[in-house]
Amino acid sequence: MLQLLYLDRPWLEARLSCIFPEDAGEAHLREAAWESYLLDWIPSVEAFEVLRAEYARADAALDPGRVSEAPRDPDGFLARHLMILLWSGTLAFDDPSGILDTFYTRASDSLRARAADFVGRQLMQMEGEVDAVVLDRFGDLWERRLQSAVEEQERPASEELGAFAWFFISGKFDENSSLERVDRALALGADVGHDAYLLAKNLAAVAPAHPRLAVACLDKIVRGILSRPDSAFPIVAIETNTLAVLQIARGSDDDEAEQTATALANRLVARGYERFESAL
């Protein structure tokens, strides 16, 4: 489709109703064209301008109850497209199109998590500094989603809040502000799942400069793990980094950090994880 856009945009625009037919009997043709575009192309400003109505239609069709982890799930690729368009500044919150706002209103927790996960991993893979304007956009997104979780506590958000841990893991944001956001997300029930190891590793790396926040985040992660019946393996997986954070926090000049570390070490020892006695 993008070849047609760059070859002859007026021709393509004149025939959009043929490519994306309105007739219900031809819905399969519309879906095939749209999914082919979503899955096989990276969006550009020009493509978005031509297909703005299709993006809005796809947003409106999202099922908040649908969960799909399929690698080539169209909804997942829609989330990627919107994040790329936000990255470039083509899309913004509160703009007349309402496309981002509608996405976040209708998308399931798991789909919103895929959007955050995609951005965080892209940031982590980038070498050097990221444009400050881009970081501001995604810092605003992070803050918006945290605030939404506070205001709509009946709406599931644990997966999405957990996925934002990749924003911190990427190392591209200010350490103190990103740690504060991770701490707030964990307090709201963020589920970091299999990312607990990487998160604990990064907390250990920043603990010397931020002992209070690092151990506060770790305390919430461990509490979440211990609340599950299958806690043994996850605790062992983060054991080395947990010990590092505990020892740094207990050796710091921050009384709150020392108290949190002591309480956490005692909790772990009481649950049978005797190695944590060395942090007391």
C-alpha cells in the first residue's frame, strides 16, 4: 500500500473506498487490507494522513476484554503503530483526532502493556542519548498512565504498569524520577512478572546513588513475589541483586533506607531464605 502512496498519492486517496470497502459483506476485504498494512509496514506521517480514518476505526473496534499474545496479532501491531506515531510527534494526546485517547480508553490491560513494552525495549536498544523531546513525550505518557491507574482503580492495569518498568530499565530517563515512577507503579499493583530479574539488577546498579528508592522498589517486588504460591524460584532468581541492594541500603546514611532493608531481610529469613541473614 505504501508503494501506491509514494507513487501516486492522489490516485490512492481517490480509491480508498475500494481498498477499504464500507459494505458489511466485504468486511473481510477491508480487514485483509488493513491487517496487511499494520503487520508489514512501519507508519509514516504521510501514511497516517491518508489512513487517519482507518486508525480511528481500528481504535473504535478494540475489545477491552480481548487478550491475545500472538506474535502477529493485529491489535498488538496497532499499538506499535500508535507508539511510533507518538514518538515522531505525529500523534499527541488531546488532539482533535482523539486516536491516542480512544486507544487508551478501549485497549485491554495486556494490550496497553504491549505498547509500553515496545517503547521501553526500543529505548533500551538505542545507543547514545535519546532526543529530549522524545523522552518528554514518553515521560508524559508514563505519568498519564500512572495517573489513570489512580483515577480508575477498578480498571485492570497491573500488566501495563509492570511493562513501564522497561522505561526505567532502558536507562534513558532521569534516574530519580524514573525510580519514583517505578515505586508508584509497584504501590498500585504493577506486575513485573519475568522482568523482575532485570529490574532487580538495575535497582542494584542505581542503589548507591538512590538507596531509599531502590530498596523501596525492591521491597514491593519481593512482597509481590512472596504473595504467590510459586515464590521460591523468583526469589532465587533475584537473590544476588537483592542482597546487593539490601547491603547498600543498610550501609547508607539514609535511616528510612536502612529500616526498609532490615525489615525486608528479616521477612525473607523468616520465610526460609537463610542466605539473607548476611544482610542483617
